[in-house]
Amino acid sequence: MYKKLESKEDILLEAIDLVKTKGFKELSIRCLASQCNVSVGTIYNYFPSKQELLVETVEMIWRKVFHNQVCDYENSSFFEVLAWFETCIRKGIREFPDFLSKHNQYFSGKEVQAGKKQMSEYFVHMQRGILFSLQKEERLCKSLKSQNINEKEFIDYVVWSLIDCITNKRSTDVLFKMIHAMN
């Protein structure tokens, strides 16, 4: 006997739990149906393909990683915003160890673009907030300008450097010290 699910979100929450415990590699329609104690057809009613299930699961994970932890860009310094971003990334990797490094490899065809688009949308949103906080730091902005460093390119470099350090289990201290030295 199958239980009736309340919503698509309930299925996605089960999908996230499956990704947390077994990784993206194990997320399939059949496995999710088993975890939800529903028929495979029930899952297909919500997700016509595994790729759509993956795309929506990734989107919900991005929301959990970033949007459940609010950052007050208006009242936070650039360094506080970077610390918030680092905390979000570290928390996301603790919860979903292979998320940043491997989630795109599970997509195929058009879904690769959809997965990359979602990741890009979240990063663009984060980068705007980080850029906003940077622009409040007059000394740092003057330092960047005097070295002909574009603010957006600087933010892009800092964000990807942070992610690289975290995903490769290296300290971010040197990056923060370098930024502080510019200030």
C-alpha cells in the first residue's frame, strides 16, 4: 500500500535526503520511489525524467545552502559578507559532500546547461551582494582602481578562489590576508 504524498516539495525533500545519505549517483526515480514508499508512476507524475528530478533537486539544494542563511548586505562589511559566503559553502559541502564538485557530471544533454544555469544564477545573485558590500569599502576600491583591477572581476576571482580552497580542503587564510593587505 502506497502513502499519498502531500506535494512535489515533499518528494524533493526525500530526494535531498537521498542525496545527503547516498550521493547524487544514487538518485534515481526508482530509488526515490522506494524511499518515498510510493509507486514509480507517482514520481513520474511530478518528474517526467531523471534529469528533471536532478535539476529540481539541485535547485532546492542551492536554496538550502544559500537562502536559508540570510546575509545582510546593507549592514555588513565586505569581510563579513565573504565570511558569510564561506560559511554557506562549508555548510553546503558538509551536508552534501559531492555537491559543488560533482553535481554537473550527473546531468546529460540539455540538463547540463540547466544545471549550470542554476549554479550561475545563484552565484550571480551572491556576487551582486558581495560586490555591493565591496563598493562600501572605499580604501579597498581605491586600491583595486589604482592597480587597474575591475571590481566585478575581483569578486569573481575571490568567489572562485574561496570555493577552490574549500573544495580542495585548503585554508582560506592566505586569500583573506591578501585582501586585507590591499585594504
